[in-house]
Amino acid sequence: MNRFCFALAIALAALNAGDAFAQGYPNRPVRVLVPFAAGGAVDVLARLIGQKLSEGLGQPVIIENRPGAGGNLASDVLAKSAADGYTVLQTVNGIAISPSLYKTLPFDSQKDFTAVTQIVESQLILVANPNLPASNVAEFVALAKSKPGALNYGSTGVGNPLHLTMEMLKSATGIDIQAVPYRGDAPANAALIAGEIQLGVMPMATTLPLVEAGRLKALAIGGAKRSPAMPTVPTVSETIPGFESTSWQGYFVPAGTPREAVVRLQQEIVKVLKLPDVIERLRAGGNEGIGSLPEEFDTRFRADIIKYSKIIADAKIPKQD
């Protein structure tokens, strides 16, 4: 066999192997890792998407909560999982923040993961206990400046979007308020309601019902524009020009996962995001469905690593152990 024929045979064998994988994937349950506690925004969306995704894949989608280390615990589990398409991480843009925030990580964010798709763009909201004597950003900043270090806010892990947004706000205004750690936005919201903490930056998806019920008070939206879900709530940028902070959620798989599995997952997510009941639930929670191509999400992910590196440096946030 000459070299050309040999090369052609190898290429055809690889193509056939890929076709065989694509036709057989998935043939067992798919595990979706969630880096935060049950009941939070990521968990709620993971279960909504997972239920619909299982129908498209024809296999159960099992949600596994792995909270801890600001989301890094779940990322580490993914990095050490088999690259076969059966372990997926649904996480927030904290995964793009960690490389600049921690002294060391047990994984390499840019080498150990393959981006599948950005699922949603999410609004963040600055909320307070109803008894806080402030109803907007200007009043909150004035109150915080009058009592340096006296106010505290719920943090769901150093360096995730919720924490970083508050740190950006502190840096922009010169206020001094203290972080209190929680394992997810659900327990942080419960602490807010109970008055254990006064403030928090939370995902709109899980916080909106609490605001509507009067259990929490909305001070501002983090995005550049007001949200249709809360049209009367101003943006932070209406008080602090240029301020903008949103979050995203997306799917990642271990590096080396067969392209066929990545494409299948992305295509099925797109189908889920087009379902009328899913669109309605996303919009009600301040989320916009995206369903980007793997290449598009990879570009966004790598650009955010650079972006957050500058934000962390500007805010003088110390490297974490």
C-alpha cells in the first residue's frame, strides 16, 4: 500500500469512528455538574435545561451539585473526568475569573476544558433586606460611607460574578462593606430575608420572586439596560456611569471530548432554548437564551479571562489561596 492509500485509509477509519460515536452518543446517562448548592440560579436553570435535554438526548440527565471553593471544586471534578461527553459542567463566568484570582488552581482553565455553548446571559440585581434605610444606589452608598465597615453582604464564593460585582461597586464608590460567605445564592437570600446580612448581588432568576413578594428590596440592576422583568428598577449605571456587570451560564466538557459529542450537546441545547415555555421562564427570570456555537463561546470565554484579569487588578483584589 502506498503512502497516499495508507493516509486515506487512516482518514476514512477516523471518519467512520467519528460517525459511529455520533450515532451511539449518548447511550447512557449524562452527568451535569453544578458548582453551587441546590435551589440557586445555576441549579434551577440546570434542572430546567436538564429535563428538556434528556428528552432530546434520549437519556437521563443527572444534576449533581458540587458546591465549594467558589465554583472551583466542580471545575476540578470536570478536569479529572473522562473526556467522553458524559460529564458536563454548567457554570457561570466565574470560571473565567478564577485564573486571575487564585494563586494556584488544580486545573488549567484554558487547557483542561472545551467550551460547548453559552446557555444564557443573566441579569444581576443589587438587593437589600427590606429594613435597610436605602432604596437606591445613591442612598446605599451614602449609608455605607456614613458607617464604614458596618454593613455586610452575602458572597457565594470569592471571585464569582456576584462577589466581583460587589467588589467592582466598592471600588467605584470607595465604600467599605464586609463579605459574608455562603454556599450559594439560595442560602444567601435566606440570610438576607432573615436580616443576618443587609445586602447582596444576586441572580435575578432566583431573587425576582422574593422582591415581588416584598421579602427583599431591589436597589438596582447590574446590566447596561433596565430589565423588562423589572422595568421600574434603575440600573447601577444610572448612578455610576459606565458601570455594567452581568453573568452568563454555559456548558463545558473536559478537553479532548469528541467533537461529535460537543456538537450534539450544543445542538440539543439550542432546541431547548427555542421551546416557548423555556423562553417564558428565562425572560421571567431576567435571562436571555443564547445557544452559541462552541467556537463563539470559546472566544467569549477567553476574552472574559482577559477582561476579568484587568478588573481584579484595578479593584486590587488580593490573590486567594
